[in-house]
Amino acid sequence: MTLQGLEKNFGEKIDNEVKIEPKDWMPDAYRKTNIRQISQHAHSEIVGMLPEGNWISRAPTLKRKAILLAKVQDEAGHGLYLYSACETLGITREETINDLHSGKAKYSSIFNYPTLTWADIGAIGWLVDGAAIINQVMLTRTSYGPYARAMVRICKEESFHQRQGFEILLVLSKGSKEQKEMCQDAINRWWWPSLMMFGPKDAESTNSDQSMKWKIKRKSNDELRQNFVDMIAEQIKTLGMKLPDDNLKWNEERNHYDFGEINWEEFWNVVKGNGPCNKQRLDARRKAWEEGEWVREAAAAYAEKRK
Amino acid sequence: MNVLIDYTLHLADNSLILAQRNSEWCGHGPALEQDIAITNISLDLIGQARFFYQYSATLIGNEATEDSLAYLRTEREYRNCLLVEQPNGDWAQTILRQFFFSQYQFLLFQHLQDSNDEQIAAISVKTLKEVSYHLRWSSEWVIRLGDGTDESHKRIMKAIDELWMYTGEMFQPASYELQAAEERIGTDVSSLKEPWTNSVNDIFQRATLTLPPDRNGKFFQTGGKDGKHTEHLGYILSDLQYMQRTYPGNEW
């Protein structure tokens, strides 16, 4: 088939909602965009283990410890599915991980913020996983088959995580004065970074147009962000807490909540590597990888001997 | 009744402290698969600890709960073996600690399935399935590291050197273990030493490793079961208990 024919064929599949599969012909740029996005997603799962992992040893009850440990373990599992989805596009897990360690590949900036109190574990579950779900529900319909299928599995677990996070905060919100303060403080610190998770405004998002045409993305950053604000602004009423935004109010005309301006300077600064924990997170990942090298080598050497 | 409390607390503490140690790997494992596996084991161990603490709490009565027992007892009240509180070290040391302990738990719970105490018997039946998996997984890793590369061989040898002195304690019964064995609630742990040594030796042979020489037990460190621990336990508890100590009496 000619290149033109292949492109036409590919375009028809996208138009008719037929998933693109690993062995199908696809434009190079489509492949690269998917690799970039799926690997970034995988890295976010793995780096995302660190801020929550920070509280495993100090979880306040045995039940909370078990739930948190299982949750962080789920994230490792999500990382695995996503690295595998990436491999179907012709890049090995090792190459993908090297790109993270070299700084070439990005991960979600939210994980560059520190978890200072136990309430942060609740806030991450509720806000960060909540924001992730909005994005991921959209991605269950993404045009690349392996990515869409990985998302279906991941979404089920994420919604469980979000409920757990909300439940942590709900208990705090009904607790002692210190617990209530801890709860509000965590919401204050995590709210704006959560809004930033949806990426730059549509007008400034460089990758969005083409991704929408290819149906990799199906909703714009601003649309997704609005969905998130509408959801959280309602849920926080149950907690009896406040979102740290004086401009947040229901807009009858738009049928949405209005909200204040995001600090984009902070957003870009963290993306560029200057957030509170960028260095610690990457260092921790590199250290685990480097210290694990002899283990991976030993496993490979042993497997080789058994052949 | 007191014997049963002491005994279940000992079993619970063993599992919890090793769970706490293993969980330090979460997010830092040598590869994702291993990260997931060691976290799984940690989760199983927390599950075991919770069963035993919950049972202890019902025996103690009053206001005791699984959390008051885990979070509000001091270093001197913890009754875990010294082995489980030893630092993770490198992957070889973590694997070897797990292997030594899983081999012990495997033999122990086989006996405890037939305990006169129905609760202990029931928990042991459930636990044994998990422990069989922990034992298989850690055995495979001991073999892989022993017979992998020069470096992995050296590292597992070093781990043996670090940990062997803490293995003897598992088979030296504390007073509550002796009494539990007498009442057929527990079992005589000294009788587990020979099968344990034989099984460890089998795996070591496949891993091209050798058992350290028997020095009539003089080399072994003891005391954990009676609340005399290594210096590590205090730090483990200060992390573990931080929230409950800082905010006493709150619900979480």
C-alpha cells in the first residue's frame, strides 16, 4: 500500500472509532506522541509512589497502614501496565526509564510537592487521584488500543483510591481541633497544585490540537479542569472545609463554578525542575535503579545459566 | 490466659516488625516486580499481625484494640525476635532475612494448625498458605543471588555473616513459649531447629552457599522475645507509633 493509502486507512479508523493496535500502521508522530504521553503517565505512577510512601511507616493505625501500602503497590502495578503499553510502541522499559532519569521525560509535577502531615495522604487521594481520574476516564476512550485498555483497569482502582482519600479527610474533619486544622491545611496546600495537573490553559497548550484530532485526547485541559472544580466544590461541602479560593462561586449562567487564576509562574517553575521536591524525587528513583542494578544483573545471569 | 496473651503478642510482634521493615522498600525496589512482591509480603505480614493482635485484644479485654497493642507498647514490651528488626541492608540482606524467617514460620504454623486453641489454629491455617509463597519466593531469590554473579554471591555471603547470629533465638523458647507448648497451644520451637537447618542447607546448596559452622549456639544473640532488643527497635517504634503518641486518643 502507498503511504497515502496507509494514511487514509489510519484516518478512517480514527474517524470510525476503531482502535489503533500495535501492529497497525501509524504515522510516526502519532507513535511518538503516544510514547511521550504513556511513558509520562507511567513515570507519574512510579514517582507518585514516593510522596505517599513517605507515610507508610508512620500511618496512624494498622488498617490505614495496610490500605496505604496496598494503594502505593497499586501504583507500581499501574506503572507496569503502562510501561508494557509503551513497549507495544517499540520502546523498552529500560529505555523509557532512562529517559526519566536523564530528565528527558517528564512526570506529573504534582509529585514534586512534599507530604508534610498524615492529612496529605487524604488530600492526595481525594484531590490528586480525583484529578487523575477525570483525565483517565477520558483516556479509556483514547484511540490507541493498549493505552485505552490499560486505562480501564487503572480507573477502577483509582476510584477506590479517591474514596479512601476522601474517607481519611472525612474522619479528620469530624475529629479533634488538631485534626480539623490538619485537614484544612492539607486542602490549602494541595488544591492549587491539583488544578495545575490538567496542564496549561488551552490557548497555551502546544500538544493539544493534534492530540485531539487523533483522539488521543478527547477533552481540552480547560474542560477537564472545569469538571474537576465542579466535582470538588460540591464534595467539599460534606467535609465542612473550605477551598482556598475567594473567587470560587457557582455561576448560574455557565452552569459551572467560577474559580480564581492559577499561579502559572509556579506551574512553569515546577515543570522546569524547581519545585520543592523535584531533586529528591528524581534522586530517589535514580538511587533505587542504580542500587538495583546488581540485583537485575544477578537475576539475568542466573536465568542465562538455566537455559 | 496470660500465656496465651504473651504468646499471641509475640507472634503478632514478629509479623508486624518484619512488615514494617519490608514496607521500607515500597517505591525503592530493584525493579517494579520486586517492589510489588516485597510489598505483598509486607501486606500479608500486617494481616497476620492484625489477626493476632485482635485476638490478644479480646483476651485482654478492657479498652485494648489491635492499635493500642501495636502503637502504645514500649520497646521493652515488644516480644519479637531480633532477626525481624534487623535493617533492610541491601536486597540480599532483605531476601535472606525473609528466607530465614519464612522457613521458620512455615515450620511453626504447620504445628500451630493443630493448636488446642481454635483461634490460633484457624489463623495458622490461613497464614500457612501465604507463608508457603513467601518461602518459595525468598528461596528462589537466595538461589538466584547465590548462583547469579560474583557480586551477588559476595553480597549474600555478607548477609549470612550479618544475620546468622540472629537465627538461633528463634529456636530458644521463651518462658511463655514453653508453657504454651506444654498446654498444646503452641509448639516446642527447639524441635524446629533441625528441620529448619536442613531446609536452609538444601537451599544453600542449590545456591552454592554453605552454612556457617555450628559453634554450639555460643555465637547467637538472644533477648528479643523477652523485650531485650537490639538498638534498632526503638527507631522502628518511634516511626511506627509517631501519630498515636503525638495525638493520643484520636480516631483515624
